Amino acid sequence: MSDTSPTDPMAEMFEAQRDRLRAVAHRMLGSHADAEDVVQEAWLRLSRQDTATIHNLAGWLTTVVGRISLDVLRSRQTRPEAPYDDSLHEFVVTLDEHPAPEDDAVLADSVGLALLVVLESLGPSERLAFVLHDLFAVPFDEIGQILGKSTAATKMLASRARRKVQAMERPTGVGREQREVVRAFLAAARRGDFEELLRLLDPEVELTVHTPTGIFVTLGATKVAAGAQLSADAAVRGRAVLVNGLPGMLSWREDGSALSVLAFTVVDGRITAITVATDPAKLALMNLPDPA
């Protein structure tokens, strides 16, 4: 809900920028609710600012939204298991019949959805540099001011993030290496092989779990590996699937009802993000394949 007044010239200028600012914040945070909060905070800061000192309103607002979003991302890292509200994009789940080409329509849907999943695997500074420059054409020197880094260092951050994102572009489907990493991870989880799990996980891996009581995020290979050991025997049976274009696993209970859906982001041979859905209400909306 906006507190701006349509008769206020400054409010009118802000409203003209609102959709773009919301898009920036959502790409940064992956959460519609958090994005709305960030945009509203940007308005509050603008309302307290002497607008005569602002020579480029769009740039000023983008900088403010970037800084607030960066603070939110960093606060998530200091509260690694805190739940947060998120209007998650719907999962697209298909059986991973990897010898056969994928349906073009499913692939088109998946590639767009996978971007948000990949962005979640980036560090806060990488994500800001990539989103602002590659998606919204903000110059590197302006991004560097937000991050407190040089233009050259900011370019390096964006380049590193770009490589991770490009690694997830799958014009010919999920690669064999990605599948092998996921299979090895699941096997290590079943064995309770903590050292192998650590080897397969990126040190800054992010685990996002959608449960009936909310969404929970765990950061770091040690915590994610420990959780994988504890939950290894939960699935009765499973099947390899593609989830939003990512390699994944669909598990069922003995009675044939869906237990969980997992999606893995694999970059350079390591898992950088795992997304899990165990909420029966969310699983019921996914049009999941039946057990084999």
C-alpha cells in the first residue's frame, strides 16, 4: 500500500518510478513482500530529502533501493535460519528423461524461472553488481559507490556473477556433470557421508525449504550437510526430475502421495543452492508426475 499522494508532485515522480524500483528490489531479494517494503522505505527516504539536491531522480532512487536491498541480503546472512515471506514462482516439474529432448514450452518456462533460483546462489555484492548492471544497465561506478568498492572491483564481481548465471543457461538441457553431482550428493546423504557432502557443496551454499509453516533458509556447507544427513532416510522412493529447468528429485510416500521436491543449482562441479518444497498445499499445485 502506497502512502504517496497523487496531488504531490514529488509523489507523482516517485510513482512513475515505482514499477522499475519494485523490479530491481524483487530481482535482488526474490521476495515480492520484501521488495514492496524496500520500495516503501525508498519513498520515506525521498520524502525526507531536499529534492533540490537530487539531479537525477531515477538514479538516486535506484541507488537507495540498491543499498536497502543490500542491507536486507546481508541481514539474511546474519540470520541464516530465519523464515521470510516469499511469493515463490510456481515450480515446473517434469521427469528428467535426459536421453530425449525437452519440450520447448517447458524449457522456455523453466529458463526464466531458473534465473531467480540462480540469483539466490550469489553473494550479496555479486547479486547487486549483476542485477543492477546486467539487468538494469546501472553504470559500474554508481554500483561501486553503493558497495563501497572501486569500479574495477565492481566489474569483477559482476563478471563472477555472470559466469555463475551463464553456467545455468541450458539450451541443450541439464548437463551430465550436473546430474552426476546431484546423484553423488543424494548418495552421500543416504550413507551419512559428511565429508563427501562437504566436498560436493559450495562453502556458501544456500538451502531454501518451503514448509507448511513458512520458508526457512540455511546458509553454509556445514549446516546444509548436517541437515542432509538427518533427512536422508525421509523419502520412501524418488525419481529424477527437472525443477524449473534445474536437476532435481521428486519423492513419494508409500501411499503414493508426494513427499518433497528438490531442485539443485550446480556451478563448477559444486552445489551452490538447493530449493526444497515439502508443503503439501504447494506440492498439490504442481501437477506432479505420478510414481513410476
